[in-house]
Amino acid sequence: MRNRLGALIIASALLLLAGMTFKSVPTDAKVSATEHVYYGYVPTPTFTVDEVDELIGGTKITYDVPANHAILDVVGLEDGTAVEVWDLFLKHKIQSVVVNKFEKKVIYIYQGTYFKITASKRVAALLSGGITLLLSEQVFPSGTSTFYPAVTGGFRGKEFIFNAAPPTHAQAYSADRIGYNFYLMALDETDWTISDSVQLWSTGGHLSPRGTRTILLQSRIAGDGAHGGAGNDVVFHLTTSSDVEVSCCALGDFLAVPAITGGYVGKLFYAPLAVTLEEHGRTAAFIAVPIEEDEVRVYDKNLNAIATHSFTTSDVSDRKYWYYEMGVGRFILIAESTGNICFMAGQTEGTADISHLGDDITFIGSKPDQEIRFYAPTMALVFAPEALSVTIDGGAPVQMAKDEFRLLESGVHSISANEHVIVELLAGGAGWNSWGSYLIEPADLDVTFEAPENFLSKPVDYTVYIAGAAAAVIVVSAVFMIRRRRTSRV
């Protein structure tokens, strides 16, 4: 089941269209100045288990998923949010719903569909699929990795309302094999509280800078499956006293990592990785792509150096990148650079090679007049939320109308435009079996933050000072005794 059939099909079929631009503007879609727009594409082939279970308000809900469809979960962050989903290629409205705060709507998207979501208010939208995504058998590792969007935009904040993504939760797994779908990372001293949306379960605590907390939360599972996750619903509410980042960390992932200072271009990044299955061809890895000449240093949670790499001006001109493999294990990566970079992390399957990262989808984007660079293991799709002029890989500027999209081949790419750009990266791994990601909107790219003041500060080891003080006391006492003896002799 885990083979490269899916990746080969998508590569052979769609890459024939690479470089082409597709225009599709739904003529009767409602457009307003406050419209929130999200874009996505469903890899093909996409197979999903027929029957799935969810815990909603403490009651198990069972429903069927249409054949060859992915699942789009839309969670409301405010009451009365009007949502429409459009097929960009066919100019067809797939569905329209109204979603309230803490409410989740399920929409099915057919494989191979290029789509967009328009919403009257901000939403949290998770796209996922794959035949093993929700399974609990140990032989088929499940789950997907993604960052949860903050209520206020971007992926850093003090409040999060989200549908818990499917983790690696096989019943036969021991605790060291689980990939947790609540991975909380503190950027400074913070108190935190998480509860299910129906207020039947909650927990919380305190974390220091770089402190983490993992919990296995209730999420969608295959019919009659179980993983013992916490909560009585699959939608959760997190509040904190200072900014944090939150993610789902599972097997077979690939992530475009958001910068801690906002957007996807920056000098400081954090990403957890859980490669908990010792299998041929599986290794954790990260990619750094420079925007300017710099030195990149990657640390673990305790700021112990993992690796360092320098980029020259010619490296930047040649669109060079740094790919680094780390093997099997649980990792917390903190990347710091002297100049702006884009940072990606994930794991390979089938073959320990950069082209076998995934299988997963992830999103990256840029705000107006900002360059982004990225590596696409299988391919990439560039979406235009507004009419824009875009430069790709240093070529001549290309004009794109609103809702147009372009296909790019695998490899490293550079993009800059005079308006916002949304890019979906596809990493086929060994086949499209277990993938997913939260979607992003232009507003996610505009949010900026200050670098956390204490994030890169190591805790003071007071035992060193105590030992030093004790040694000083001993020396002073010895000198005093010597002098006293000399005085007594006189």
C-alpha cells in the first residue's frame, strides 16, 4: 500500500502542465472588503476509509466518507460566519455553510480539485486525507503534522480554537511511538489552559521559555477505532498568558515552518519532529533556504548545537539550500540565523532522500514585495488571492489574475510578488496515504511579532556560583589562617 504510485501519478499527470496558468473566477461568488480567502489542492489519488467516528459533545458520531474524497474541516472562530467552497477549475460552488464559534462543519473535496474557501470571518480550516490517515493498526503509521492557527492570525498567539488533527495513535503503539496532536511550545513564561469546546474536560499548567507540553487529544478516527485521547469533543480551546505555538506532531510529515516573528521568512524558527518508527528509508530532516548571506545554527530544546551551515552571496544567487538528516527519534528543532531564511522540516519514507519527504502537504506564503524560497519535494502550486505580478525563480514577471494558479516542478524555488501569494507544497513520500494541513490566508502572512526576549537564554546554573563562592570562602579562610599563624610566631 505504501508505494510511490500516488506520487508518480501526480508527477506524471500534473507536471505536464507545469508552468501553465489556470484562470477561474467564480462570477457569482460573494466578494467583500473583509473576505477571508483560503486556497488548496487535493492530491490524487486520494483514498479515505469509508467509515469514520468522531466524539461530538460526548457522543460518538459515525458517518461515511465518499470514495476518492478528502475531508475539509471548517471550525468557526466567531458566530454567524458564512463560508463558501469553490472549485477553481470548474467554476463550481461545492458547498456553502454557516458556522458558529466552536462549531465544526465537514465538507468533502474530490481528489484532484483546486479549490478556494471564502469566509465572512476568519476560520480554522483543516484539509486531510489518505487511506491510512485514521487507521489504528501498527503496520500502517497514521497521522499528519501541522501548526494550529491562532485566533488573531498567524501561528503564534494567546488563543487558539482548533479541530485536533489526526495524530499517530495506533492502539498497538507504546507511549514512545505516539505522535501527539497537542504539542505546546512556550516562547516565554506562560500559564495555559486547554478545554474541549463543550467544557466537559480541561487541564492546564505553567511553562518556562522553550518549555513544552504534549497531550493526545480526541480526534477523528476510523470506524470502531480508539486512541484514548482526552476530551469529549474534537474541537478545543486554548488560552495562554503569553504567546505560544501549537502543533500536531505525527509520522510521515513535511512542514513549511512559520517564523516565530511572523510569516515564513525570518531568523528564528521552532519545529517538533517525531520519527518514532524504525523503518527502512525513514529519517528526520530539515531544510534551510537562504534569502541572504548568513549563518544558520540549529539547536535542540536545551540549545545544544545540532548543526551549523553558512551561505555565501553566490549560494543565495544560485538558490542553494541546506538539507540535513538526523535519523530516528523525537526532536525539537530551534533554528537561528544571522540573516533571513525559510525553514522546512519533516521526514522521509521509503528512501532516505530529500525527494521522499512526506507524505504530506504544507503551505507557505509571502506578503507584498517579500521574497520566499522553498523546496518542493514533489511539486508546488502558486495561488493568487489578488491580481498580481509575480517573479518565479528570477524569471520575467508574470501577470496572474485573482484566483489563478500555477504549477511548479519539484526542487527549490524563489517567489516574489507585489501582492500576497499562497503556495501549497506537495511531498509525496512513498504515496498519498496519510497527509493534511491547516490552510492559510493572506492575513496570516501580515502578522508580525517581536522576537521572544528570553527564548534563546539558557537558565542560570546557580550551582556554579555556589561552588565558586564556596571556593572563595575556603581560599580566604586559608589566607586568614596563614596570616594568623605568622602573627602568633612574632
